[in-house]
Amino acid sequence: MTTAEKKVTRLEVVEPKHLDFGKKWDYAPSPESTDFVKIAPRHELFIGGKFTKPKSGSYFKTINPATEETLTEIADANDADVDAAVKAARQAYEKYWSKLPGSERAKYIFRIARQLQEKAREFAIVETLNGGKPIKEARDIDIPLAVAHFFYYAGWADKLDFAFPGRKTRPLGVAGQIIPWNFPLLMAAWKIAPALACGNTVVLKPAETTPLTALLLAQVIQEADLPPGVVNIITGFGKTGAALVKHPDINKVAFTGSTEVGKMIQRSIAGSKKRLTLELGGKAANIIFNDAPIDQAIEGIINGIYFNQGHVCCAGSRLFVQEGVADIVIRKLQDRIQTLRVGNPLDKNTDIGAINSKQQLQKIQELVQTGVDEGCKMHQTACELPKKGFWFAPTFFTGVAQSNRIAQEEIFGPVLSVLTFRTPEEAVEKANNTAYGLSAGVWTDKGSKIFKISSQLKAGVIWGNTYNKFDPASPFGGYKESGFGREGGLQGLMPYVELV
Ligand code: ADP
């Protein structure tokens, strides 16, 4: 067979034969109106409380990945811009923020939370337009959780003495924060809220493909009247991030993104006194035992991997099924993925939106191709994909071996690898056989089994009979190549304070 013949095509889709999905009913279109959202043609950097033109003089385009249309131009910060942002943050730290009592800092953070809540609809639409995620997720998950994070950490600002009884806390200074494109506003909230609550100032860099909600947040911060320079938001590519990490006047780096860049950052600050937290990739295992509530588990698996197009570090991308229920789980999965609606992210009925970028789509396609080449059996929905934009149909593989690339590497797309096991010991061993350790899910009727298995899994977050549940009071973070440090909860304060 030639390489061209071997390429994955929609014709190779393996469809379940026992149901006729051709007759699936359609919902009437229900798109969210974008009329009241006005996106300015150009966006500047937010430094020292003002929107300022970049010293670099250059801009790049940001697009809607569902249509490939340009939304606006974004400033591309160079080293001099990064330096100006860090200087503004340092000044704000020395002059105002480190001197304010926690109760005053809390008022500002509460104000941000309230204004964000008021503008939730606008934020949800912009998140969907710029990132490609379904509006129902931006509206029901991303934005409310970001708001909740600001409220939660506002509450801690004047209670740090109670967080660490018998110890005093001291802020670290200026935090350089770099975030990815999968949850743009939520990741900004995860980083900014605890840093401010603890008395630090920040320079945040959103991902190059999704800068818009961070820049909207900058407007909210301006309206909340935060002292100038307490939060600075600079846009750009990896080069801008690298300049921020290397800047000699930052005290802390917080990074969420790929393991590859995380390792580069770790190397680049080695030997400096900068504190570091890394939230990197994952290859989470969902483990279904014979005694699991199967239908509930199927919904959890679907939510865990197809939710947000699989653009989730904690996506449940490996499924381990005990042999006694493997056939029924696979059949139910085949049925259920056929009912997922892929398409216009602004439509309220859409389950799966657009892949965030062309580059990410190519990465998913390449890895899926390796699954086919290595002899795994591909199951994919027969849904029609829009002609423009970046799309990938929900997919899962059976006949997967531990050594297959799709079982080892992070795909960051709506692609699941299904493997089987016989005993709990085998499940644990297989689940832990990965370089990552961010999250996992355990599905069984027995609570004691959940506790026992959870204690043996090397993952930072483990869900029992559920998946992808988040709460600002609950810490999140990984082991091994998934990084270190925790975000959320009381533990999320630790990376931003020195205990004295
Ligand atoms: P992903 O694979 O999720 O896109 P990346 O790690 O490439 O993740 O990107 C996450 C964030 O890190 C983005 O904001 C990106 O611009 C930034 N980034 C990329 N390269 C570097 C680097 N060398 N130093 C600092 N930040 C970087």
C-alpha cells in the first residue's frame, strides 16, 4: 500500500452497523447573536494601566478558527515592551500593591469578579469567536469558573494569616505568567487572582491564537480602577514569553502549556532565584471496572475527551476497560459519538467546536495517522464537517497497545485510545505507564475501590465516578512531566507567597 493510499480519509470511517444514524434528527439552528459584541480593529498592549502601542511597531492577525476570518490585529511585544511591562509591575508593587492591606486588595479583586460576571455574555462570545469552543462551554464553564476564581481568591486576600497558621506571608514581587489557548480567560483568572490576593503584581502573556478575552479582562481591570501597573497584559508569540521569563526583574514564573516549552523555561531560569510553577501536558487514564455504572461512565468518558475538542490538559485520552464490560462499553461509545454535534461553535446545540488552529489540526491528523499505521482500529463519526475552518470528527481507537504513539503522546484533540485490562493491579500499572501524571478517573460501584485505586495512581487530580469537575476551592496540578505546583484552593496560594 502506498503512503497516499494509507492516508486517513473519511471513507475509512468505521460505522456501527446496528443503528441507522443517517436518520438522526436535526435541531433547528440556534446561534448566539454576536450583534452587541464590537471587536476593535486593533488591540494594543496593556501596560501601566493604559493601552499602549508596542515599541516593536508590529502587529499580528488573530482569527476565528471556525471560519478562518480575521477578527482583529494584535500588538506583538518585543523585548523593550516586555521590559516596560515589568518596570510598570515593579513600580506598582513598590508604590502601591505591597503596601495595601489585604482587605483593600480584596475589594479590587471582588470588583474585577463582579464586573466580569456582569459582562459574562460578551466574554463567552469573544472566547468562542477567538478559540473555536462551543458557546455552551464558554458560557457555562469557562466564564463562570473564571468569575468564581476571582471571588474565591478575593476572599483569601485578608485571611492569609489563617491560611498558614502560625506563619506570616510575604509576597514574592512581580510574577511573569504565561498561558495557553485552551481556556484563555480561565487560565488568566487562575494565574492573576491568587497572585493579586497574595500581594504580587503581574505581567501576563496570553497565547498568540487566543489573546482577545485577556485583553477584554484588561478593560475590566481598567474599569475596576486597579492601581496602574498591578496587572499588565502583553501579547505576542513564544519569543515574547521567553523574554518575559528571562527578564532579570521578575521574581516568579507561572507557566501553563506544553511540556516541551515548560522544560525550556525550567532550563532558562536555572540558577536564578525565580520561583517556578509549571502546569504541563497530560495523558489521563479513565479506568472502568466491571461493576461501574456504565451509562454514567460513558457520559463521563465523552465529557472527558470530546469536551472542548479534547483541548484539555486533563482530557481523559486513554480509556482502560475491564474485559468483562469491554464489548458493551465500546458499542455504547460507538453509538454515543454518533450523536455528538460538530459545527458552528456559536450554535447553542453544538457539542464539538473548531480545532484551535491549523497547526494543532495538523498535529492531531499526524498522530491519528500513526494510530492507523500502527494497526489500531479507528472509529469515527460520520458527521459532515464544515468546509472552512479547522475541524476534526470525534474519534476513538480500539486494538490499542501500550506502546502505540496514540497511547503515549498527548494528542490534544477529540481522540480516545481504548485499552483493556483484567485485574485492578494491571489497570494501575498500565495507567501509570506514562511520562505524565496530571489527572485520572475511576469508575466503579465500590467507594473503597475508588480510594484504593486512587491512592495508587500517580496523578495530581483523580475523579471518582465523574470527570472534569472543577471548583476554585480544589487544587489542580500534576506529577512527573505534567509539572509541579498547584493552582486553586488553599494550595494555590503557596506559589505566590514566601512563608516567614
Ligand atoms: P501549546 O502546545 O499548548 O500551544 P505552548 O507551550 O507552545 O503550548 O504555548 C503556551 C504558551 O507559551 C503560549 O502563550 C506561547 O506563546 C508561550 N511560549 C511558547 N514558547 C515559549 C518560550 N520559549 N518561552 C516562553 N513562553 C513560550
